Amino acid sequence: MGSKMETIPELYGSLVFNDKVMKERLPKDIYKAVHKTIANGTHLELDVANTVAAVMKNWALEHGATHFTHWFQPMTGLTAEKHDSFIDPQANGSVIMEFSGKELVKGEPDASSFPSGGLRATFEARGYTAWDPSSPAFIKDGTLYIPTAFCSYGGEALDKKTPLLRSMSALSDSAVRVLHLIGNTGVSNVATTVGSEQEYFLIDKDLYKKRKDLVMTGRTLIGAPAPKGQEMEDHYFGVLKPKVSEYMHDLDQELWKLGVPAKTKHNEVAPSQHELAPVFETANVAADHNQLTMEMMKKVADKHNYVCLLHEKPFDGVNGSGKHNNWSISTDTGENLLDPGKTPAQNQQFLIFLIATISAVDEYADLLRVSVATAGNDHRLGANEAPPAVISVFVGDELAGVLKALDEGKDFVSAGKTQMGLGAPVLPHIMKDTTDRNRTSPFAFTGNKFEFRMPGSSLSVADPNIVLNTAVAEELDRIYDALKDVPKDELAEAIHKLLKEMLDEHKKVLFNGNGYTDEWIAEAEKRGLPNLKSLPEAMPHLISDHSIDLFTKHKVFSKDELDSRYEIFLENYVKTIHIESLTMQEMVRKDFTAGLIAYEKDVTKEALDKKALLPESGCSYETGILKQLGSAEDKIGTGLAKLTADTKEAEKDENALSAAKYYHDTVLADMETLRAAVDSAEALIPEEYLPYPTYGELLFSLR
């Protein structure tokens, strides 16, 4: 008999130093101190840290760990780690396994080689990582991973975790003040909760290795469309292919061991595209777990001879991949502040937080757009597969009615849920929700949460949640300041009046229709809503006065930290497109051209041989192919020369913003022109002449 298989409850979190493990292993006073730190953000004393470190080390050793690492999220958008062993050599030549509280709470990685946007000079190498007790440690590949924040020698945030934690604290403080003001005094802390739906592509690893563009950039830079794409709509929610199902099963297992609450999995719209969605967690833990999810997706894919693509637009002509950020607010007493209840029109607390969120999205729409701006996501937004770059809020029919009644000073009468008749007695009665969903809306209310649909698949969810948390905190502060001196007997009327004023000011952002239409884009312009179509357009808003005022007031970013991020995002954009341009040039010049010339040579030989056998033959078929290839060849030569020259010109620009604009306006346009010519020729060339796999092979090869 083999060993007993673990049940899912036994498996789940088995490699996590979570609250259950701490409660079982830590002395009661130490556990209470740690729990207080996590719940209230209080300082952890060194003697407490020493005890936690000793217990954590013993637990890790029991699970086969030999090393520990401070795991952090620098501005690369990825994670970073430096591994140290637990060994402590002794004078007699033996070793003991040691791990101190100091090693737990603080690390000192070299900060000079991570992006800092000018915050640090290259020679200023010292940086610090600081333990984040609110995100549990875990074991992976024989190493104890300790989630940490990453800052410079001067205390500036060099990562994504630190400002996210700051924004969560700012929102909690602001929300608690408002809740106490309206009589909900039992609340001492408010947390933002996030569930991030992760879309991704799986492709055959052997085919991937033959595509220089996928290897270097994560997306295909050339490639004629396959005869079939997603037009049959047969892949979405379709039956999982056996090997893909095996991959998803193994992925779930690995994520569950690490305490990642992977819940839903299914095929997405495009061929070879899939989705994984977790259960809600606090924003900080959700951000950490999403980074782990992306890492494990790639790692498990490799074991199955797949490659997981997380680029927002790896294939032209089919849907790209996003990461829907489901966001809500909950109290430490168990209330969801965005739950409308049975009578939303009379739910004063709900209306306050609903209208604060709507106001925040309108007031800081440009910063929300900045938070999802990347070179990859620019290809996806507004392409009838993702929301447009214009940010609007969808609330559904019932809430639209509630807000309209509030705006007009009328009573709202809810129709409530209705029973749906499906026309077949054997089917159960089901209740119809009071509102539909709107997949074209960037920011949609979906029952008791908002779904922000703009983030790209490779993005850290920290970025949009930092903006969202801080913007809502600001609107709650405005509500508090307007109401704090109102007598209690007049408060209800004052709240009603204030909410009506805020709604009137910000209702222009509300839109329940089809966000894909040209009419909506025109209407949005009339309403004064920003339409920031690209990163170079959006990024200056990050360092605008209203951005600086918002983030510095709530101590989420300093002005220097905002300036550094501005430089980092622009530099990353420039480097991304520069690499894409160089890769495309090399791929066209070497790989594609070899196949083109070989095919032309063989077609020419075929025509000559036919002419020799049949002198009267005009060889019209072969001649037609050669003419089409010749025409495309001329365009390819011209396009390649222009792309090469313009890329060299772009390299000379040392100003981050103007370089980004040039890459967007000129280099990307050159790449699109060159691609059109290459793709038209590729469509004529048999696959055996191409030194790389085609779209048909890439998208339809999985079994």
C-alpha cells in the first residue's frame, strides 16, 4: 500500500507559516503580540521577533527548508530574492541551524541594481528589506520565503508593497473616522479586499523556443492569422483538454500548498487562453499571492512541456489577457461596506461608501489609468476585448435608480428580484439578479464589490489598488470634514444633502451602456472624461499637482517617490519597445527573409521547369505568387530600413517622456507597417519554408 493521499484541507496551506501554525506553536503571549501587530500595525519588539524566528526556523526545517530569503517586489514588476542558509559553522567543524529575530525582521540586499528612478545613485548600494507580518511566510523549493517591504537607505519605497500597505492604512483611518461619525463605533479597522482574475495563454514549449519574438518579448511581432481564430466562440468555457486539465490540477495543488485560494478555472475566449480566479483576500496578501500565482503558472507549465504567456497581447487578431481586480471594503466586525443590503436606498452607510468610490473614480480617473499603463496593456485597451481607455462606472439598473432618486430628491421603490421562467417545468426556479453585468465597463459594480477590468495580465495588482485605496480615502476625508461639526439631530439630513451634491458633481462618470461604441467615446469627451490612449499620454498625470497633493497628504508617496516612479515607468516603456524593435528587425532580416527567398527560388524553378516542358504555358499561377511576393518584398525592404533608422534615432533621445512619445508615435507605427507587409507575404509561404511556427501551430497545438 502506498502512503495515504493528503486531502485538500490537509494540503491547503501546508507550506505556510499561517495563523493556525503560529497559534499552535508560539507561546500565548508571543502569539498575542504578533496578532496585535498584524491587526493594528503596531511595532514588533525584538524579543518577540527572536521567539518567532526560532519557532519559524524549526517549522521550516521540519518541512525540509535549508535556506531563508527576504522575498520582495522591486519596481521591475517581478519579485526578488537572495537566499541564505540557516547554517552557523562552529569551532569544532560542525554546524548548527540558526535564525535570529534580526534576520527575520531586516535584510540588506544591494539596492543599486534595482530600478530607483534617480532616488539612488549607482554607487549608493545599501537597501533594506523589512518583514511584513501581515503576509505569512511560506516554503518553496527548500527555502523559507519571508514577504518583505523594500526601501532605500534614506527610507524611500523602492517596491510595490510599501505604498500598498500605506494606502491600506490611509483608507482604514479615513473609513473608521466616517463610520464613527455616523454611529458605527464598534469598528476599529477597515481592510480592502481583492480578488484578481488572472488570464493567461498556454503554448507548446518546443514551438515557443522556435519563436525569437516570444522568447525575447513575450509577444509575437510577426505572424499571419490562422484560418480559424476565436470567431466560432467555441473555446470559451469549453471542455478542458486532458493535458490542459492536468496542468490546471497540478497548478491548483501547488497554489493550495502555498495558501493561495485558487477557486475557479476555465477556458477563456481566445484559443489556448485560460483563466484562474482566487477567493478574496486582503489587498496586501492578494497582491503577494498574485505574484506567486504568476510564478507558479510558469513553473508548472514548464513541467508539462508548456509555456505560460502572461503578456497582455501575445497574439494579434485574438483577445489579449487581462487581470480583473475585484475590490471591496470590509470592517473588522465583519461588514462589507459595499453590500447594498435589501434596501440600498435606505442604507445610509452603503450610500456613503458607494458615492465616495464613484467620486474617487471620477476625480482620479487619470491616476487609475496611469496605474494600468504598460507597453503591453496599451495594445489591449479599447480593442473590443477590454474596456476602453476612458474610465467610467457601471452601477446597474437598480443602483442607477437609487442614485437617480437621490439626485432628484424622490423616494426609490425597488422592484426586487424576480423569478425567471425558463419555460420547462423540470428546471428549478431561479431568481434574476437586480442588475446585469457589463463587460465593456472599466469599473463595474457587481453586487457587493467593484470590478476594475483595465489591469493587464502581467501587472502587479498593487498598482491599481494603491490608487484606488488612496483616492477613496480622500473622498471619505472630504465627507468627514463636511459633516464633523454637524449636530447629531441634523446629521441624517446633512448626509443626504452632501451625498446629493457629490453625486451631482460626479455623475458624469456613470455609464451603463456599451463602452465599445464610437458614440460613447464621443459622449465621454463631451462629459469631460479623460481618454488617455497610451502610456506616454497618461504618465505625466502621475507627477501632476493633484497627484502629488493626493499621495503626499495620505503619506502613500513622497514627491520624490512619485518622480522616481514616473522615470521608471517611462524608462521601462522605452526599453520594452526598443527590445521589440531590435527583435523584429533581426527576425525579419534573418529568419523570415531566409524562408521568403527559399520559397521564391523554388517557385521560380517550378515555373522555369514547367515552361521547359510546356512552352505554351504562361505559368500564371507561379507568376502571380511571385508578383505578390515581390510586391510585399519591396514593402518589407522599405519598412525594415525605416524601422532601423527610426530606432537608431530614438536611441539618441535622453529625455524619458519625449523618447517614450517617439517610440509610441514613430517606432511602433513603423513596426505595424513592417508587420503588415511581412504577414501578407507569410500568408503565401508554405509552413515548411518558415523557420518558426505559425499562428495555426501555436494556437491549436495543445492536446
